[in-house]
Amino acid sequence: MRRSRFPSLLPSAALLALLLPAGAAFAEPDVRIVTSLKPIELLVHAVATPGMTVTTLVPSGASPHTYQMRPSERQDLARADRIFWVGPGMENFLNRILTGPDFTDRAVSLAPPGLLTAHGDEEHDDEGHEDHHDEHHDDHHGHDEHHHDEHHGDHHKEEGHEEAHHEQAEDPHAHDHGHGADPHLWLDPALALIMAGQIRDSLATLPGADKAALDANLARFRDTMKAKESQIRQQLQPARDIAIFTYHDAFGRFAEHYGLSIAGVLTPTPERSPGAQHLAKVQQQLAQAGQPCLLTEPQFSRQWWRNLTEEVNLRFSTWDPLASDIEADQDGYLEFQQSLADAVLKCLPEQAQ
């Protein structure tokens, strides 16, 4: 009988099977999940089970309002078992591809029906508009280290930027930040719980899904989110009278949920410089506000607004609606909510630096 050239393989495999937990040695191949935005990834991690790998398209430092997808990321979508996004009206760069026939069975829009389509007539201030593709962050190679999927390395390797494939069916500036529905649904913890339930329901339909574990994870998320929400509500009580100004209209759902007041928005559309009429309105709002505080965003670092604030006693704080620096784990969404609350608390006179 011919002896194996690798006599140690079988004993090692047998030993590995004994050392691993029951069922782990014969685990199903990983389920590939792609999310559009980091906060959606956090919601997936809250309910996902072992063996599910989660990656995000829009990298740290980039904005979904201007993002243009690479061919390598298009391939990641093609390999995904599930794709979670907010839906048309938010990630415009995904509108055409995820609503097409190739992805309808795998792409899940988490926006409750009608919530992003109930737009009112937007008030356009075109005077002086400068149509800049600002903050596109072509240097969006800075994926945070929590994304372990191989496609994140493409942001470092693909110096050629394969720019021809934008996967965009419409103007990236078409994102509605004026009157109408606010598409930043994930900032509202009540809506986040609904979205987590949708994620659980979708993952439960995958072959071999551990429905009991998914249910347990969702129940845990609901309980811990309820406790975190109560804690944040108490923390934010002193901030209810702060005149909060934001760079663009993205903070409303969090503010409304916790009873905070948004006194003004610097620009109705984050990719464009506002017109003179809107700037005059904001200057008046700042002048009339008592101890105003401006929440800036790391995705938009333009300095044009400095002229608005030179003669105003204004405090500053930074909040990140895309959770760029939040650890992508089971409690990540709770940490994200706390980070938003902490940004508001820095507006308090005793907390201002």
C-alpha cells in the first residue's frame, strides 16, 4: 500500500475537530453581506450570527452623497448573499444597480415604505449656487481597519481609480435635503429597531440560517437599545435649550427623537455652496440665537462657512452621521448613538473646549 506523502494531515484534522466547538469543524461557508453605509453595517452586526461576514461600500471619510462605486465593489455586490441599503432617495449611487433585475432577490431596502418618497416641494435657492463636487474625497482609500474583506484593500491598491464605472443613474446632487423626508433614517433609534427587524427577517431566509440565534440577537439588541436610549435621554436633558446649527440637514431624526432643537442648517445641499439668500437667512438665525452651537461633520471639511461665524459667539462640535470611528461589532450601534449624544453635550457651556 502506498503511504501518504502527508501522514500528519489526518491526525491534525481529527485533533482540530475535537478541539473546536460542536458543529464548528463543519461550519457552512461564510455568508457574504454587503451594506451601503457603516451605520447599516452596525445594525447587521447587532443581529448577525457567526459565519456571516459584513463589509461596507462607502469608506470612512467619504460621503454617500457624492460617492462613486468602483468596478471591484460592483464585483463584491455580485458575490454577496445579501445587500442592505437604506433605499432610493438616500444612496443615489446604488439606485440603478440595486433596483435592477440582477439584484432584486438579494438587495433589501430598509426604508419603511413611503418614508423616503413623501417629499414636499423643495425650495431651491439657486442664486450664487456653485455646483461643486466638493468633499468627494477621491482619497477615500482610508477604510477603517474593522473591514476585513479583501475589497477594502482595493482602495489602497487601485491607484488607477477605474473612474469610468460610476453606477449612477442620476445626478448625485439629487439627494433631497430641503423640504420633505429626511433620508438619514438610521439616526433615529426607533427606526433603527425596525430596520434591525427587517435585517433579521431577511437573514432568516438564507439557507442554513440559525433562526433561534437571530431571534436571540434581535431581542438582545432591543433590550440594550432601550436601556441606552433611556440613558441618552437623561444625558441630553440639559441640552434641550441649545440652539443647534448643523452643516447640512442630517441631524433632524436624532434631534426630534430626543427633543432637541435644530435652529438652522448651513447648506441645504451638502455638495453645493449655498446661495446668497440662504446665507443671509443663516446669518440672521445665528445672530438671533442664544449661545448657538455648530455641529460640523468630518465628511465635509469646507471652510466657506467660517465667514458666517466670525462675528458670532459660536461653539463648535463634531458629529459623524456615518459612524466612521465606531467599532463594527454587536454593540456598535449603541456606541454610535452615544457618540451622537456626546457631540451634543460638547455644546454645553461647561463642556465646551
